[in-house]
Amino acid sequence: MLLYRDVISGDEMLSDAYKIIEVDDIAYEVDCKTIIIKEGEVDIGANASAEGEDAEELEEGAQSVNNVVYSFRLQSTGFDKKGYMAYLKEYMKAVKKHLAATDPERVPVFEKKVTAFVKKVLENFKDYEFYVGETMNPEGHVALLNYREDGVTPYLTYFKDGLSIEKM
């Protein structure tokens, strides 16, 4: 199994237990599901909509959660557009510094591709929810949650170069 960690905070952000799609050699996307968890139980794949349960009909002590967010203990955070742009500026400097130390040949590719990708994110800023790792490090990776064209399927986007891959 491969574990993807934030290069800044070291937080676990993702694993290859989920189908990961590489986008434009700059980002990873992973489709998520809504699952129902009950205190004391582990549910790794029940989709509430497939079982006919609505969030309002949950049993006492049960919660409807995003499976990837839940599995990696990601924490919801918020940004306005100006705040996110300020965060990104500092975060991209940190990732570039990390790349310069670990994979210097990747730096020009990163610089070229990240600008176009960030522009797409900012154009659709209102569509995203933001999640940080378990330590809630304000300088760490922020995963972006959005929904596919069907309006139902959630997916998370990660900056590829902001993650290190570790074999478990």
C-alpha cells in the first residue's frame, strides 16, 4: 500500500486504497463516497444514497461522513479568495523549496503547470470546500473538495508535488 503524506506537515492525506487519477501532471483527484458510521462500528463503504437512507433518517449515534475525509482525519477549514491566494503563494514557495532539495529537475515542470492549475481553481473558487491534515498545520497541504458534473459524487484534489509517497 502507498501512503501519501503532506511534505510540509507530514500528515497522512491519502492512500492508494482509493482510485487516484493524475491530472495534468500537477494534481491528484480521488472520488469519495458518503458513508454512515456508528459509534463502535467501522463502515468502509456503505453509500447512504444507495441504501435509501437520508441524512435526516440516521440512527441515533450515526453520522454521514466523507470516506476519505474520515479515514485520514482531515479537518475542514475555510478561506475567502484573498486569504486562499495568500496561503497558496506561501505554500507554493515551500513546495518549490522542497522540490529543489529532493527533485530539482521537477521544479521547472512544477512552476509551469501549477500556474494554469491554480488559475482553474480560482475561477471556480466558490465550488470548493477546504480540508487540512490532522495536525491542522496552517502552512501544510490544503485538499480541495468539489463535486463531479453529476452534482452528487464528491472528489478531493491534491497538489501532486505537495505529497510524498511512502510504501507501507
